Amino acid sequence: MWAKLSSLILSSKGETMNPQVEYERCSSQRSFTPIEIGKQRAEQKIKGYFSLAKVEIDKALRAEEDVLTSEAVKHYKAARMVLEEGLSVCRSLPGMHMSDITSLYNEKMLKWSNEVNQRLQVLSHHEVQARVLSANLTARSSAKPRQLSKFRSFSASRSSDLETSSERGVSSTKGIDTKLAAIIENEILDRSPAVSWDSIAGLEKAKQTLMEMVILPIKRRDLFVGLRKPARGLLLFGPPGNGKTMLAKAVASESSATFFCISASSLTSKWVGEGEKLMRTLFAVARARQPSVIFIDEIDSIMSTRSSNEHDASRRLKSEFLVQFDGVMSNEDDHVVVMGATNRPEEIDDAVRRRLVKRIYVPLPGFSTRVDLLRKLIKGNSYSLSQGDLEDIAQLTDGYSGSDIRALCQEAAMIPIRELGSRVNTVKADQVRSLKYTDFEQAMRSIRPSISKSQLQHFERWNESFGSN
């Protein structure tokens, strides 16, 4: 919607709607009647409202670019008031004073008025979220330990109340900008991805580790204390397309923890110093909403090895991550788990790697996993494949990743459709023939493995040196 409003503003700049120029050009040729003079005055008056509204909307758009929500709301309200007054003047004009130019101004102001009202609704919703978060953070910092539970409205679904100290509440909320907190709030996954453990074939080691780190400590907090306290950092690494992100989705679905889905765009900013402030705010909001999981996809993009010639902003961002993870301001009782996923584990900084204690290798699917994956993928489709056929296909797909096998099944499923030719427009769905073994053989001619043996050897060597498998 913001882009649409910007485009309307930009499009108006290229149009020439200056009735005064036309008036001066024609005045030397003929004299005007009273009706024409009334039209010219109406055009000039409506143009004034149009120009004033455009100035206010320009200011509001710039404020939105700078994440100054309250400033943007102020200018949008001013633009709305000008537009309403201009439209009211248009409605009160006599029909004889309405010209094509006045009608064009009126049409544009109507469009702008609708767009401005919609932007105000969106921004007011963001402001409410920011105020609620600010109130929760302030309450945590000022409340006594026995009063903390009533301020946790955002975690009412949890079965057990988390005991904490007022000192931790103060340290986690001190110096937090509510505008930055609102940005971080937008990264919370507010709906379940509907991915369960059973929908992921294989990867038993990774599933068990995630159960021990996230799911079980929430359900049985009394058991996971002392030496059984779960690790706070987990790294999923391996060749692409084998279920690393699917595991994160399963955690979001199966656990009652607050799930933050973070990427490089979530923590970078054009303003100097704002990137590290966003990182600090991320951990502060995660502590306020604990138990929580911070999932950083492609973590190597923001936590690569530090070097002397890298940009200063990137270096400060990494330093802030290390400080917030287990620096002086961190607390061992915080139940905040950081999950990272990467295809390039060797590029991760040494200090970051040390903090991600559990480093789980997500390899290519084995034979039994491929059979299970094939069975899950063809489920719900019409097929004529025996258990032996599935095992033969699994043998032929040695070296395929999970995404490669999915692409293979999709390609095989298209072959019966292509055989229909021109009948595809009239045939009924139940008349399409079922999948056969030969369809997969044909599909393998176009769908090849995406991972080379040298890449696999590289991941295996890194796993031998640093992995937890």
C-alpha cells in the first residue's frame, strides 16, 4: 500500500495540470464569459488543496522511510484534513463551474484520500503494538518478582509460569527503543507453519536434539536444571535442500515458545549504529517473551568470520551478537535458544561457532529416508507403485537431496498430463492415469542431483572437526 501511494505521488509529478498557463495563453485571443471565469477560479482553488495535500503526503512517505511512525501519522492526518476540505469544496461547486481539470483533481484527491486512510489504519496498528510492548517491558522492569506473571499477557498459552528476578527484568529492558522493538515484533512468527515432526523424513538426531533443547525444557522445567540445563545455541549445517528450514518450522509448530524468524534484512539498516541496536532489541524482546527461539536462516550472511578489512557496521553487529548471547548482560536462567542454519559452516566466525554448542550435520537422505520421503510425497496422488518399486527408485536416487527428490516426483507427476495432449482441456481429473515406475525413470533424465561429491566430502570433513554427530 505504501508503494502504491508513492507511485500515485510520483505519477502526479509528471503531469502538467496548470490552468493558469492555459488561461494566460488564451486570454490574448478572446475574452472570457462569467461562467468561464468561475471555472478558472474553481480550478485554481482546487489545485491549491491538491498541492497542499501532496506536500503533506511527501513528508509522510519520507517519515515512513526513516521509521518515524508518529511523524508519518501526523502528516497523513494533515493530508487527510486537506483532502477532505478540498473534496468538500468540489462537491459544493455549481455544475457550470466544473471543468475537466477540476474533475481530474477531484478524482486524484479521492484516490489519495482512500490510500491515506488505509495507511493510517496500518500505522495506528503498529503504534498500538509498540505501546503494548513498551508497557510490558516497563512493567517487567518495575514490578516485584511475585507480580511478574500478570504482565505476561503475551505468553498466557504457556502451561507453567516462569520464575525470574526483577534484576533480570531491568537488565533486559534497559535502554530499549519502542520503535525498534516494534520492528522486531514484526519478525515473530504469528501463525503455525503446520509442519510436524512426522512430516519430516529421517533426521532423527536433529529431532532429538531439538526436543532436548526446546520442547522438553518447556514441558518439564523441573527436570532440566543444573547440568541438564539445555544448550542455548544450535547450528544446523549441511548441503542445501535437506530439511534444515523444515526443522525450524517444526519447532515453531510443536513448541509453545515465541518464534523469531530472522534474516539479514531484519538486522541491517542504512543508519549508522542502528544494526547493533536492533540486535540488542532482538535479545531484549526475546527475553521478555521467553521461552523463545531465535532462528537465523543463512546465518553465515551476517555472522561470517571477522577480518581487518570488513565494514565497521558489520563488525559491530557481530560483536553485539556475541555480547548479548553470553556477555556480561546475559543471564544463565534465560530460556532463549538461538538456532542457525547454513550451507557454508566454514565461513562462520570462530566465536559464534563456539556459542552454537550443538552443531548438527543434516546430510543427504539415506536409503530408508528416501523410501519414506517418496511415500510421503506420492501420498494423496493416484499411483501404481509397489513397495519394491519405491525401493528401486530410492536406489536410483542415491546422491539426491530432499528437494531433488521432491522435484523428481513433481516432474514424474507431470508426464501423464503431457500425454493427454489437446485433451487436457476436457478430460476429467479421475481419468488421468496413475503414476508408474517408468514415469520416474523418464523424470530422472531431466532431474539430476544438485550436490557434487566434492561438496559432500567438504561437509563431512567439517563435521568430523566441529560437528556434534
